[in-house]
Amino acid sequence: MKNRNTVLILGISSILILISIQVFIIMGVWKQKNEMFALRYSMLSKDALTFISRRMPTDGFDTVRFLLTKYSEQANKELHAIKDKKELIEKKKDILDYFTKVVTQEQDLSGMLSSYFERRGFEKNFNYSIVINNLEMINNDTIVVYRSEDFANRLSADRNIKSPPSEVSRSKILVNWFIEEDNNYRLVFDYFIDFSDKQRVVWEETSLSLAMAILSILIVVIIFIITYRNLMEERRLSNLKTDFINNMTHELKTPLSTITVAGKTLEMPQIRSNDAKILETAKLIGKQSIHLNQLINMILEISMWERTQFQLDKKIVKIEDIMNDVVDSFKSGGGNNASINQKYNFKGAEIDLDVVYFTTLINNLLSNAVKYSDKEPIINIEGFTEGNTVCIKVVDNGIGINRIDQKHIFDKFYRASTGNIHKFKGLGLGLYYVKKIAEAHGGDVTVSSRPGKGSTFTIILPNNL
Ligand code: ADP
């Protein structure tokens, strides 16, 4: 149990670690694809800008320039005339709003970029945004209308603002930064684009790695489950074998020690003079030898089945006659303390049977019904034909079998764990034998039972004569 839990914990932990590693890798791939996407469009935008500056008559900001020049002369004068601080703030705000509006709405760069992307077979639909970094109104002296923190930092790092800010922002792609100026103003702004489809494209590009990761995890999980189940099955079988060896030793020892004691008894002078006692002891030895022989034969036969197919010696018999014979001989043998009732409706059915094996099958069921009983055993045997089958039910009033054991009782060596092996002796082979014989005849055996409420074993055999 402890071992089993260790295997489970180790297995599950390794799978969890594998999943975490895969998640980590996929996140890395996703991030990389994301950056590649941004980089691709960032480089493409740079090409587009070079192309526009070399080949186009405009850089896309002509209208912007015209409007701002027209506006800024007057605005500049007004701004410089204002003394009141509050009024100055208001005016700066108006100027910034106007500049933002004009730069955003009147530029033609977006249209030019879009058609450049389209011509080169890239996605042409994107959103753009313009972020003003610095706006100064210039007269004799300069009034800073707006300055972003980022720009201020850049300024302090390099007075000439040579390097543009980072190429790729998280969600937006920086195309370029621009400076527009004339005698009255100086404007620095960034131009960004972003694609609404970006996440879809990136996920599509990541999907192969994702699928491979999921597949590899699935394969590992399946391999783990199969290995674990095999391991558990092997352990179960090995436990069954150990139990079998213990039970077999116990089973073989009982008749052997009886024979040994009987032999010693025969050596005693007072017994040798008593004919009746000699006969009784000899009979005992004979009975125990037969029992011993049966046990050994059963074990030998089962090991033979493992290697060769069942060899049936079938003949056509009336099933009702056979049932009566088997039950009668059982009653006069091991089942003499049981009350056995028979109710048959075979309608004279004749089937192809190996009588010896069939007798063993019924005998095993009947002796189990007697053996696994904690009170006076009452066994009801029913038999009838149903379509192309013959059905035989052996119903007992014994201790019953729980649901879990019911699944295994037909397995080789299996003995119900609740059964006290000293009280109910056995090798766990009887029902295995029953199942094998039924199957060899093209039939089957099933059980229905409840602990404390007895059991019903149903044999179905084909009746296709
Ligand atoms: P064995 O009797 O030698 O243990 P069997 O293969 O005949 O082996 O039976 C397997 C197990 O099924 C038994 O150990 C017992 O627990 C259970 N069993 C079989 N027949 C009955 C029955 N009629 N009533 C209750 N339990 C039964």
C-alpha cells in the first residue's frame, strides 16, 4: 500500500513537473512569437517610411504642418501675453488639445502605410495612435506646453534626443517618432500602430507547439496509467500466487498428515489385532489418498490448460438426466448434510457435453454452496431452456459475496479476502475451473450475490442441436 502510494505520488509529481515545464516553454514560445510579430511590422514600417521619404511627394504630414503653422502664430502670441497662472494652464491645455487633434486626424501616414503593407501582402488593417511627447511654443523665450515623463528622461539622458524610445512597446508597435517645428512651435510625437488580429495570428503560430506539448503530456499520462495498472496487476497476481502456495501447502498437508497418523496407528500392536480398526484406518488412508490425488490432478490439469487447449470428449446427452445423476452422487458424497431442491424445465433438451468436466463444474458449485455457508445449507437448483440456450441456476443460502470479490472470484487463485482461510479451505481454483469448462463448451457463468443473503451462480450453455 505504502509502495503503491509512493509510485502514485512520484508519477503524479513528475507529470505535474512536466506540465509546468511545458507551460513555461509554451509561454516562452508565445512571447517570442509576439515579439517576432511586433518586430516584423516594426521593420516593415521602417521600410515603408524609407520608401515614402524617397519615392513619395509627401511624408503624410503636409496638412498637419499647414494647419499647425496657421494656428500656432496666433496661439503663441496669446500664450505669451497671459500672466495669470490658471489661465496659462487652461491655454496650454487648449493648445495641446488642438495639436493632438490635428496631428491625429489630419495625417495621411496611416493610409500610406496601409497601402504599402497591402502591396507587400501583409495585414493592412491596423489601428494607429499618436502620443505627443513634447510641445513647446517658441517666441523670444520658449514655453513648454507639455512634456511627457518619458521624454524628460530622454532629454536628461541625451540633450540632442538622438535615440528613439524602445522599438517595440508591449501591445503597440512604434513606427517612428517625429519632430515637427517652425518658428512658433516645436512638436515631438510618437506614431504607433497595433493590430486587432495580432493575438489570433500569434496563437495560430504558437498552436503547433501547443498541440505538440499537449500530445506529449497526454502520451506521458497514458503511459503512466498503463504502467501503473500493469504494476498493480502484477502485484495482485504475485500476491495471489503467494496465497495459492500457502493454501496449497495447507490443503496438501491435511490429507498427508492424516495418512501419516493412520500409518503410525497401523503399526500399533493393539490395532493390528483389531480387524475392524484396521479396516477403518485403511479406508481412511484410501479416502485421503483419493483426496490428495484429486488435488494434485486439479493442479496438474490447470497447469496443462495454460499450455494446451481444453480437450473435450463430448457426447450428446439429455441434460436433465445428467443433472439428476450429478446431484444424486453429490448428495451421497460431500453434500449429504445439505438440503438440495431441484426444479427442471428442460423440455427434454439434449446437448453436446463432456460429462466428466460438466460433472466437475456442477460439483464445484455445489461444494462451494455447502462450504461457504454458516448455517444449514439449502441449495435450490433450477434448470430450463431459453431460446438456443440451456440455463442452470445454483442458488444457495450461504455467506454471499461482496461486489468487489464478485469481479474476481472466477480468476485463477482468487479467494475472497473476507473468507477465513482456516474455516473455508480451498485453493481459489474451483470457480476458475467452472468458468473454463463453461467457456470450453461455448457457454458462460455469472454470479449475483449479496453478503449474508446467499449467492446465485448461473450457467449458460448453448443448445444448438
Ligand atoms: P476456493 O473455494 O478454493 O477458495 P473457488 O474458486 O471455488 O476457490 O472460489 C473462489 C472464492 O469465491 C472463494 O474463496 C469464496 O470466497 C467465493 N465463493 C465461491 N463460491 C461461493 C459461494 N457459494 N458463496 C460464497 N462465496 C463463494
